[in-house]
Amino acid sequence: MKKLNILLLAFVAVLMSSCYSHRVIGYLQEPTKQNKLPQYDSATYEPYRIRVNDEIIYRLITMDETMSKMMDANSNYSAGQYANSYRVYADGTIDLPFLKPIKVQGLTEVEAQDTIRAAFREIIPDADVKVALYNKYFSVIGDAHSSQYYIYKEKMNIFQALAMTGDVMNSGDRRHIRIIRPRDNGEEPEILEFDIRTNSIIDSKYYYVYPNDVIYVARQPNSFYTVPSYSGFIGLITSSVALLTTVLNYVAYIYK
């Protein structure tokens, strides 16, 4: 009986070590002696700058009837407003109707809007232009709900992005989240790896999500042996102890 008790205690200890704890999956943790989390430096937010192969949407607003008739044939027309999307070519320019190629690579949305408006006003004095990035998406793969999601606001952070996926699964490795970020001019993409559990993630260079980012959540190496929750843990203990007791009683009965 003493050996049985020791065996049961050892079994319970092993299971307890296999539960997901706050230290493993919790966010915004303070560093402690037991949990040595990395500390990241703060970084100034940089607005997204247009890259080759991005798609630009612009809306031209004018009361010029002559220009309205010229654009009406091949535009989405509604009360003097036109909405079209255009890809940024390898040389960093876009081709817009009635204008020379305009260089937009490296510009923010606001800067591109001012540049395109100025170009249109050379031929349409009352022209007003609204510009936005069409491909304003990020992707998530790995141990989260993998899909492509729309960036609905400026300065979207990593927590808001993952909340759109339903959060990282418990089996996801929060210590080694990776963001794969494209670069311009055919360069290799930048790979940012970070521990999302630390509170110093806020306002660091890992905090904000940009268009075309791919967020990769790897699976924890030991996740196969880990119990998802304490309720599941209790259920597992109960069923395991019952099974172990049955087996031991059966063995004792055979060798009785």
C-alpha cells in the first residue's frame, strides 16, 4: 500500500508539471527571479511606407463636368467621385488616368495623397483626392486561427491583431513569436522574433503590426504532454487513478 501511495504521488506530480500556468501563457508579465523575461527597449512608431506591388486606392472628387464625362466611361462614378486601385510598379510609380507616372514608393498614405492631389490640380483646379492602401492585410499562421485579417486602424498592435484570430492557442509558443516583414527592392524579408509575455513588449519595435506582415506562432515542443486546463487536469487525474487502481487490484488478485 505504501508503494502504491508513492506511485500515485509521483504520478500526480508529473501531471501537475504538465499544466499550462500563467507563467507560460500569461501576457504583460513583470520579470521575476523565477521567470526571467526579456526586456525590450521602446521604439518610436514609424508609419507604413508604400512598397513595390502595393495597391493604392484613390478617390477623385471634382465638379468639373468635362473631366467627369471623360472619366465616367471607365470609372466607378457616383456624384462626381471616382474610386480605383492601382499597383505600384517595380520603379516605384503608379499610372493614373491623365497623369504622368507618379512616384509613391517610400511615401506614407498621407504623403502619397498630397502628391497625387497636387498632380491632379495641375489639370483640375478643384480636384480633391483621398488615398488609401488597398492591400492593408496581415496574415497569421501556426498555433492560432490561421487566416488573413484586415488592418482596420492605424497603429494596430500585436495584441489587437491576435485578438482578431481568437488569441494564440495554449499550445502556442509565446516565447518565440515571429513576424515576417517584407522589404523593398527584392531584399530578404525581415524576421522579428520576440517573447510576447513580457510587459516591455508595449511600444517596442515588436509592438505594431503593418500591412503584409505574417505572424507565425510555433507550437511548444512539449505541448503534446501538457494538459490544457486544470479542469481537464482533474478529470485526467480521476480517470488515471481509477485505471491505475483497477490494474493494481487486478495484478494483486492474480498473484494472490
